[in-house]
Amino acid sequence: MISGPKTAMVLAAGLGTRMRPLTDHQPKALVPVGGKALIDHVLDRLREAGVERAVVNVHHMADRMEAHLAARRDMEVLISDERAALLDSGGGIRHAADKLGRDPIYVANIDSLWIEGATPALETLKAAWDPAAMDILLLLVKRGQGIGFEGPQGFFRDEAGRLSHSTAAEPPTPYANMGIAILKPQLLDDQPAGPFSIIPIWHRLQAEGRLHGVPMDGFWMHVGDPAARDLAEVRLAEEATSS
């Protein structure tokens, strides 16, 4: 196994409005898929990849999140408290800077699940990481290789792995961000405290040629709403039966 980041930022503070009614009485991160909470699917993958510390941001039903995470014994789990206000993707990472350290980290969404291909997805990500050439490396999925890549928003990728982000309908983008990245935390040092999206950071790095991506060879499932949750459960059951 290639050595990679030992720390991960897990973005779990969202309200989960698209997941209602499943989130009426529980945070989105605790919605079960295939008998396991979404966040545990993600934490298990990160632990398999060598992560020793996970920083998890909490907001919606934060007490329930903290109680659930306290049961993890296979890694250190630190809470980044966003009870006062949601801080969005960039603001959430910036708010947790004191817990993340200065070395490159994983950033992971909790609504991405995947079935591994020939090479584990996070091993593909680690092998492609080159801090001299890139500041963010996104794990990508090819269109048609997953559940939840229906819209036009996505990426073009050149031969060197540099990305161009697009929201245009034509031409169709061949790749989507599947919700896991390696990122240098100091990228956000100059950002003010408070809520902000990571996407403008993508665009700045794109212009500098330092936003890169690498495609996984597995099958991705974006669990963004109840219908997607049901599809993911069917796919996971089929995979369990076939293996």
C-alpha cells in the first residue's frame, strides 16, 4: 500500500434536505445504506487507506453525530463544531485548520459510496498525488460508471491530468468529482473565517494548472436522495451476492 495522507476532513454537517424524509429524525451522515451508516462507509474506506485521524464537521443533530462517532475505536475522530452556523465546503475545512495540521489531507463527502474495481480507489488517488505539480487532486468517475452523474456539471481532463470544470450542457463532460480529494490545507490560509465554497478555489487552481484529477476504475454511487439510497442498496446487495 502506497503511503498517503494520515488525516482526513470528512464533510458531514449538511442538513440533508434532499434526503427527506430519511433525514427528518436523523442526520444525513447516519442514514443507513446496506446496513451501515453513510459516514461509516466513508470512514471504513479511509481507514483501509491508512488514515489515522478523521476530523468530522457537525451541525444538524450534532449531538447524535458525536455520540455515534464516539464509538469508533479504529482511528482518532475529532469533531469540528459548526453548531453555530454551516460553513460550506471551504469554510468547513478552514474552520478545522487547527485539527488538520499542515500536511496534505483527504477531503471526503459522506454521500459517496463505491464498489472497488481492479485497484482500490484511494490507492489510485495516492499513486497519482504529486505535490510539486498539484495543490488539489480530485478522484473522478467516468460518465456512465455510476449512479448520480446525470447533470452537465463535471470536468474535462488533459493528458497530464489537469482539470477544467464545466457546467455547460455541451459538450458533455466525461468525468465527475466523486467526492474524495487530496488537498493542501494551507490553500485556505488566506480565506476569511465564515462560510465559503471550495469551488472558487478549484477555478483559481485550474487557471494555474494545479487542479488535477485521476479516474477510479470502480463503480460510484452518489447517495443524494432516497431513490439513490434505494438504488445503492440494490447494487451493494448484488455485489455481496456475486462475491
